[in-house]
Amino acid sequence: MQIELSSPLSNVENIIDSLKNKKGSLLPILHAIQKEVGYIAPQAIERIATKLKQTPAEIHGVISFYHQFRVAPPSDYQIQICRAEACQSRGSRQLEEHAKDLLNIDYHEMTNDKKFSLDSVYCLGNCATGPNIRVNDDLHGRISNEKFEQIIANLNSKSK
């Protein structure tokens, strides 16, 4: 039985077909789908499992092992706080606690309005200007609690 994919997932079939014959194809397929769609929907998991002759549980096991994969639409603003040693030495642990308190979420969670999510990352490659955060694809350095609050306020004032 062919599963119909809704329009946001229309390219999923092509992605799977283009990569399924490569050795170790599962991770490249998952990365490509998430890049294209923004997350890996249950329908995509079913199609991947069928095409790779695996069970949906096997596919889901890989997805749940890697924190960067999402099975639900992402927040508008994905915030990553660097936890590498250079950033820790410049106050990233205190920034983490402040961010969690301000947003009222923990790592791997999303605010109720789905505007912000919070994740940790181990090095953003900007060690000289720590602590660092990345908001979507934008890197910010020398982040104090006050600067973090300002960034959040600016994002809140924007409509996505």
C-alpha cells in the first residue's frame, strides 16, 4: 500500500529514492528530509522504513538517538547555546540557566507559542567571542544575560 504524502512532504519520496542505494543511506536520507521539510514526519518514517526494508521502530530509534532530528515542526527560532569549554569559561553555564528561566523551557523543549526552542551545542567555532549562541543560522558572540534578553525581545517583536 502506497502512503500518500501531503504537499509539504511531496519531495520525501524523491529524496529517499535518490539516496536509498548508497551504503549507509539512512542518515543522509534523514538529514535531507529534515533540510527540505523542517522535520521528519511519521509518514516519512513509514516510507523510509518500507524503501530501506526496515521497521518504523528501527528508523525511529535512529531519529531519537540523534537530538538534531525533529519529528514535529520546528519552532520559529531555534536557539543553541554553546557548551564547549571556551564558552563555559566565559559564563555559558550561567547563560544556560538564565535562558531556561527566561523562556521557561529546558533543553530540547519549545515554548508554548512555538516561537522558541532551546538546545545545547558543543562548539560553534567562535571560541574567541564566547559565550556564543546561534539563533537559526545567525551566530551571536559575547552573550551576556542582558544581551540574550535583548535578542529575545527583538525576535518577539518580529512576526515570522
